[in-house]
Amino acid sequence: MPINATAFWTTAPGQGELRPEPLPPAPGEGEALVRTLFTAISRGTEATVFHGRVPASQQTAMRAPFQAGEFPFPVKYGYCAVGVVEAGPADLLGRAGFCLHPHQDRFVVPAAALVPLPPSLPPERAVLAANMETAVNALWDAPPCVGDRVVVLGAGVVGCLVARLAAQVPGVRVTLADPAPGRRAVAERLGLSFCPPQEAPGDADLVVEASGNPAALETALALAGTEATVLCLSWYGDAAVTLPLGEAFHSRRLRLLSSQVGAVAPARRPRRSHADRLATALHLLAADPALDALISGEDAFADLPRVMPRLLAPEAAGSVLCHRIRYPHS
């Protein structure tokens, strides 16, 4: 008999529901059956999907590894799942692992898609793995040097992770800037200097734009010093972005660089695979309990259709960081 699983599907702009998801009675050769412990809502990307704002030109690039359905709707989307292997290869049985899978209480995936957690990494924190992987890739794209001045615009989960990692380079001075005053407490728990964007220091060696706000990219250009790098981590969906690429952009020889987690950063690509990058992210999470500060709340999976619209509403942007979803028997 097939196994009865349940998955969350987005069905219309701002609406979702739990749907039955039949699974095979046993995983096939090289596959694993996973019982989910936790997932997390990746607020920026999932808000774009949930509200049906994925541009037609990006629908292929935006597909999650185990997505079902098609954009805009109905679609099963997500990529922050932590669970325990219930059936499959002997070396994985009973072990907790991370997988880029949508919100679903049980699922079957190729065993190679599941990365075992380091023993010291609590499953509750491991839901940050996808965001940490994005942060690792960003700093492979634009690594800060010893003694650099770094400004990170946007104190969301990715911005906080980038700032925390950059601050661990000797001599690097990091300022985390966000218009939401409530993010100051999170920055302080991470040992980071914080200010509103209009008070961020200029003449920076590296400015990372991670706010999701197209207007912040203009601020990033203004804060960058001569021959500095502006790294754009935000993905603006279908929003138009207007930039002052006249004025002093050329005379200051600024470098505007994009970073996207779908591909390993070029500087590491010959020597690092996607699996290597994810393993690095998990070990960084295991080593840093302070990152628990990025979990801003938790709800039960059964409540997800009710919770998702509230969490992904524009007015929640200043209060929601990583929202964890708890599954039965977690």
C-alpha cells in the first residue's frame, strides 16, 4: 500500500492548502524515505512564489529541486527541509539530514540529495542551511579582505549570515543596516554594528545589497568607495530597478556584481561542488549557536495554510526572519 503523505501547495495569489501526496510503499534503489522534522519559510523567494510574481522569463531558473506543479499555480515549492531517514541505504537509516525539498511531512528522494547533519548541529538550526549556503556563495563571489570596511544592506536572514561570516575575517569592520528598528536586537545578538541605511558609513570596500528592495541598490552604490565592489544578493522578481549609472559610477570605477546560489561561485567552481558548498554551510551552522537568533518563530505544519499569508505579507517584513515549521513527532 502507498504511504499517505501531506504537502503544502500554493493554489492562487496569497492562498495555499494541504494536499494528500501518495508515496510508494518503499523507496527504490538508491532512494531514501524521509520523515520531516522541520522546514523553514525562505521569506524573500517564497513570498515571490506565493504571490505569483515569478516572471515568465525566470520560471525555469526558479524551479526548486523537488518542486511539483508549474508557476504560477498550483505549485509545491520550498527548499529548507530537515528530516530523519526511515527507510533506504543502511548508512543513512535513523540519521537526520538536510534536503532542498518543499513543505511535506514525508518524502522520497535520491539518497544523494540528502546531506547528513554534523552530530553537533541541532535539526532546529539546520533549517538555516539553504540561507547559509547562499551566504557562503556570496562571500566566495566577493570575499572581504583583512581590514576591509563592509556594509550589508538588509538584516534579513541572508544579510545577517553574510555579515556574521564577514565579521569573522580578521580586522574586517562590518555594519549591518536595515530600516526596521527591531532588527537591532538581532544584530546585537550576533555581535554586529547596526544602523538605519541613511546612517551607514561610506567609502566601503564591499557593499552587499540583501534587502530585497530595489531602491537599496542605489544606496549601495552611494556607500561604495572608489574601485569598490557592490554585490547584489537580492532578487527583485518582476520589479523594475532604476540605477544612477551616470554620475560618479564610472569615475569611481565601481564594480557591480550579482550572486545567485544556483551555481557555485566561479572562483570556487573548479574545486567545489554543490555538495561541498552545502556541507560547508552545515559545518558553519554547527559551529555557531548564536545563529539561533535568526529563528523568529515557529508554527505547526497543520497551520501552514493559515500562517503563510500572514508571514509573507509585506507588513511582516520587519518582524519575520526564519520562520520554522514543526512537524508531528519532531
